[in-house]
Amino acid sequence: MAFIEYVPQVCLMVGLVAAIGIALGYPFAHLIGGRLAEFLSFLPREKFLKPQPALGIPATKASRGDLQGAVESYEELLLEHPHEREIYYRLLEIVMGPLHDEEYGEEVLRRGLANLKLESEKTVLLNLHDSIRSGSYHPFKHLDPQQQPVVRILPPLFEKPDKKAVLARSFPREIFRNP
């Protein structure tokens, strides 16, 4: 019967603990969860009004050797994203690198300088143009038709052993003696 006397007090304590847990649980969970998500998050938090350009398609074409297709794909991307610096950089690398088209490279440079907003982006584009033109940077060198790869034939790692020498070492000498 003593248990019945304590039931209201136990219920009151359980309710009070539950109310404190509910009142403090949400802010603490939000605080801890936010810090944990910030610590573990590796995804960008940037939000864009329109989707970013898909640079993988022309890059794949360029790496496979389809340079004209890559240039066309980059030009299509420039129609939708005229202020994207990476498109100008990559287009300039292809046009002035393996295609050796100086006039078109100058046109890409002119359009890039007209459309890029930040001075730092314009400076990088000018530096890229100058380094390709001077020859200090040669992008897509492996696709350049003027550069023939040097093929060297390496010597074998070991020489083919003499059969008699191998047999003489593996069998007793009595077998090879003439009777």
C-alpha cells in the first residue's frame, strides 16, 4: 500500500523530467546537429540561380582526341554561361595548344576579357594566353600532331638461359658423361 501513496509523486517527477527534456532537447539537438553537420559536411553550400555548366562532356571529348568536338561543346556552353571563367580557360588551352589556331585564340581572349567580371579572372586569362603563346605551357601535348612520341626499346630484364648450363646444374655430372 505504500507504493500507491508514491504514484502521484512518481508521475509528477516523470512528467517534469519529460517536460524539461522536451524543452531543452530541441535546442540542444539543433545546436549539436548543426555543429556535427558543419564538421562532417564536405558538400558546397553555394546556391545558384541556374545550374552550373557541364564541363565534363567537352573535357572528355578533348581527352579522347576529338578537339573540334570539344571546341564546339565549349562554344555551346558559352552561349548559356558567357561569364564562366573556366570555359574560357579550357577553350584557350585547346585552341592555342594542339590546334595552333592563333587567330581563334585571340578571339577567345577578346571575348573572355569582355565578359569576365573580376580583374583577377582577366589576369589569369591573360597569363594563360601569354604562357601558351611563349611555349612555357603546352596543354594537351600528347595530342599535338607535330610532336611525335619518342619510343625507346628497353633491354630485357634478364637473358634467356642456356639449356645445357641449366641441365648441367640441375643433374649430376655422371649423366652427361659419355660411356
